[in-house]
Amino acid sequence: MIPAGKILKKHAVRPRRRFSQSFLKDDNVARKIVGAADLRGQDVVLEIGSGHGILTRLMAPRVKNLLAVEIDPQLVAVLEEETGSRDNVLILEADILKLDLATLLAGHGGERKKIVGNIPYGISTEILFRLLTHRRLIASAVLMVQKELAERLTAAPGTKAYGIPTVLLTMYARIGHLFDVPPPCFHPRPRVVSSVISLTFRERPLVELSDENHFFRLVKAAFAQRRKTIANNLRAAPELGCKQEDLEEMLEKCGLNGRIRAEMLTVETLGRLSNELTTARRGAPSSGEEGKGEGRQSEEGADKESALEGTGNGGHGIVTDMLLEFPDR
């Protein structure tokens, strides 16, 4: 295979500021990324940000179908010349944030797809939450992101990096920080260190949620003002629909001191608290055990899933909209 550096020179590829481009040129790193994706012969892979094709050319011979998405028409021309002759490669000139992922992924076989990509750092969070909203069509993802984001996604409770992205993604995926990639591996060199992460979407959420919409709203409210206690933050969130006395009772039922901050709570604890508050809001007796361990989402929660996943090309549901509002928390 032609080295990536020669491909860049052959096509006189120049980075475009409009797309914040920085091209991976280290073939060894590319092989590590593809190896981490654990590709099999029957896999259908969606590649986000195919660029000059350093990953595309490695993946194409290994999989059943490869859907290569690239927004830059100049790079689409490079991809078509270098990989377009393969019958199993579909090159799409498109914006990943506007692409109808549900239709695209569902249209290529019944198995859950794999995602691979060196994604644009400026929209990494938006991309991750688009994948989250379409998680039932996706088995796993291996992505290059900024190291700071990788550390946030894998942060432990009680740390400054732990926040909304950590909680929401951990509820639905196992996240791994695989390895770092230094600036010299790119052209031009970025000012930040990059990291490769893996996401394996769970068959069921970490906690059985009785109402997913309520859980997302609770997480948003809990981290709205990080310096405030969870009790104060939840009191200031009328959208949760819980009474003051119910809040105090449910915090106590979950063994929580109202003066604790959200960043100290595990994903499981936040899930159980959401379930208790949902029960109180509906006026039903609490099970006390609701939400522990892995399990199926209730029918009512499943019925509301369309609100989370969004519809149409925009793909915005409550998850994506929330992260657009609080991208760094």
C-alpha cells in the first residue's frame, strides 16, 4: 500500500481551514487504529472523515462494506481515485451532522455497524451524541479525538473532568482510552495531543431506566451549576416535575446527603435517583430496587425513545440538544 505521506504529495493535498483539517500521516498509527476496531469479513463500517484515505485503504479489504463519509469535495476526489474501484466502498460527500444516519445504517444489512474515524475535534461531542442517539444500530466505535475529551469521557466521579458527557455515554457504552497520538503524526501538526478511544454500546443501559427523558433532564439539571449542591440544582429544575418534599425523601432513599455535588455521584447512583424521582412524580409506590444492575428499559421508557433519538436528517433529540447547550460539562 502506498504510504500516506506519498498520497498527500501525489494529490498535492493542502489542509483547509474551513474544515479545520489535520491529516494523519503515520501509517503505523493508522494500522493500530484499524487493529483496535477488530474488523471482520462480514462487518459493515461507517468511516467518519475519511480524508485522504489512510484508514479507508486499510479497512476496505477487511470488511463486507465500507461507507466512507467526507465533507470536502477535493478529498472525495482523492478517495474516488485511490479507493473508488473497490465494489465494497461507498464514498459519500456529506456532512456527518446532517446525514440521515438511521436510513444509511439500516440500509446496509441487519447487523449493528462499526464506526471508525479521525473525527473533527471542533464537533467531536456532537458526533459522539449523534452516535449515542443511533446506538441501536451501532455495535462499537473507534475514534480519534482530542486527548482532553478522551480524559473527560473516561473520568471518574469526584474529578473535575467528570460531567454530562461522561455520565450519558457511560450509561449506554463501555468507553476505553486506548492510546495517545502526538502532534508529529499529523500534517499540519495540531497544537494538542490526540487520543484514540473505543466505545462499545451496551445491549441494555447500565441501570434500568423507567424514563430515559427524565434521566437526561436530571443529569442536565444536576450539572447545571457545578459549584452548587445536587439538592439546590434539582430544586431549580421545574422540568423534573418533582415536589420539594419528594426530592428530600428520594435523596434520602438513595442514601444521599443533599449537600453533595453531582460530580461525586456515580452513573448508577444518578440512574437510581432518576428512577425514584420518576416514581414519586407518578404517585406510584417505590420499589426500592428499581434501576439496579443491567436490565430492560420499561415499556414507557421505550415508547419515549423517539424523543431521544430525534428524526430526520438533523437527528437532534434531547441528548444532542442538551450537549449543544452544555458542551463542556
